[in-house]
Amino acid sequence: MAAMRPEYTIQPKARASLLLIYTGGTIGMKQDPTDMTLKPFNFNQILEEVPELAKFAYRIDSYTFDPIIDSSDIEPASWQELASLIYERYDDYDGFIVLHGTDTMSYSASALSFMLEGLTKPVIFTGSQLPIGVPRTDGKENLISAVEIAAAKDSNGHARVPEVCICFDNMLMRGNRTTKVNADNFRAFRSENLPPLAEAGIYIRYNDSVIRKPADWTRRPALHMNLDTRVSILKIHPGITPGVVENILCGKETRAVIIETYGSGNAPSKKWFLDMIRKAAGMGKILLNVTQCLAGSVNMTIYANGKALEEAGVASGYDSTTESALAKLFYLMGETPDNSMVMKMLDMDLRGEISR
Ligand code: ASP
């Protein structure tokens, strides 16, 4: 992805200073009259559509990705751009807002949560289901709430929410707990296994007991840029065949496999299936069990079918989303070539991504 450049500043003298990073997504798209599809448009036009932002006494600088993209085109390279930009400009701002397409927002927010360790400032992702230029857009409210939350401080002058979050439809959720659940509705995201960090009504109510705080407010975060993306996802379903399972589990390129299982972590108990799991584990593949359910947790001790997976060498993903499990694997595998170390770290709650 090409270099990003500062473009637009509003309110030069202000109490809080924020960096608004525009990567693309519906929020800034317009219908192309030639083929009627939605395509990204210029960022300055977005800010012109939200004059309410000027009412905050904040300095808001902006950066635009070049090119701006539909988030279906997001790649780990975009996360590296984003993480390094935030890291480089960390001392200049009180908070960061990332405008991003909804399709992969949960993946990106999860990735950033692992790449930026020990945050003392908010990194708030938001976007919209309807472009900001249309009358019933949800983009304005989402952006205004994200801006207010990104600037919010407690009585000690510390950020209210020093985490990577998604702000959408009046909910502030921990990014690595979210999943996109609706393609049409304004409530596009859910965080089923963790209550919201804040809710925006007449007031913004912060759920302080859930918000993570850094061990040391004076320390800059650590930046983790290495990502090893050799991960496959095996979604279990009735009728799955040995050939398909083998291709996914034992592929030469694959270092880790997320196994999306039923319910509390169950998979078929057929001999060929368990043999295949054992074979992959014997080849040194990292195998991680994540449930297909939106809510709840893997617990491989409840059913014999789950227990068999555990005994075959599969690690528990607990109540992780698939998006977060993928990001955690990319990050951990980028940190070390040692698979047993990765397995050990998978079992730990690193960024509030699992409940243990
Ligand atoms: N395709 C769009 C994107 O993810 C959808 C959206 O923004 O809601 O970039």
C-alpha cells in the first residue's frame, strides 16, 4: 500500500488532539453512475458531511490511505501500515480513530490489538452501513461517538478506553471480541462473549469494570510488526470428507489450523477424522479449537467427542472469535518459530481476547 499523507485539519487550537485515519469502506463511498456500484470517494468530502465535528473543541488531523480500499481488500500489509502509523504518531495524539469498511473490521481490530501491546490511548475503529452522504446514514453518529470516546479522559487525565475497539450503533466493543453479524442492519457487530465497554445514549456510559488498563501509563506501547499468515481454517460440517480435511489440515504451507467446531468444541468421532487430527499434530501443526457458535466457549472436557480432540493434540480457543484466533496466531507465529511456545501463548489471555 502506498504512503499515507496528512490532508485536513479542523480546529487547530484544541483540548484533545485526535488522528482520524481513513482506510476506506462504505462510510466514504459514493455510487458510481456508470455501473451503480459503490466506490470510495475523497476523504475531505467525508468531513464536510459531518460539520458537527467542528463543535468539539478537538484538533482532528486526518490521514488517508492511498489508495483507499473496500475492506474486502484488506491485507496484513494494511495492518502493518496502520500499526506503524499509530506507533510513529503516538505521542502527537490523545487518541486514534480508524474509518474502515465493516466487512473485515473485526479482523483488523483484532490484528491491531495484538500488534500494539500496552496501549495507553484509544484506537477506535468505526465505519457505517450506509454512505455518509445519504440522508439516513449511520456513519455520522458512529463517527461522532467514536471521536468523543477517543478523546475521553478520566479524572487523572488518562484515556477512558486505552484499547483497540469498534464503535458501532451506539456500542463500544473490544475489537478482538467482535464479529460482523449483519450485512443490512445498523447493528452490524456483536460482542457476544464480553459486555460493551461503553454505550452511547444521552450520555456515554463507560463500563469501567470491563475496560483494560495498562500496567504503566508512562510507557509507550510495543509494536509487533511480524505476522506469520500460514493459517488455515477448517469449518466442520456434516458430510465433510477425508480428502477435504486432509488438504486443510496437512497442507505443506500450513503452520496452524483453526478448527471451527460445533457447540462447546465438538467434532466427529469417526476414526478417520481423529487419525487425520493426530497426523496433523504429529506433523507439528498448531491446531486450535474455536466454536462455530457466536456465544459461549470451547470446553473439551464436556463431551467424549471434544475430549478426543484434546487428546489428539488440539488446543482450546476458549471463547475466542475466529477473527481474533486468526489474528492471535498471525501475531504469535510472527514472534517465534517455536510451535510449542505458540501453543503455550495461545492458552493465555494476552489482550482480553479470551475469558479464562
Ligand atoms: N464492502 C464494504 C467494506 O467493507 C462494506 C462496508 O464498509 O460496510 O469496505
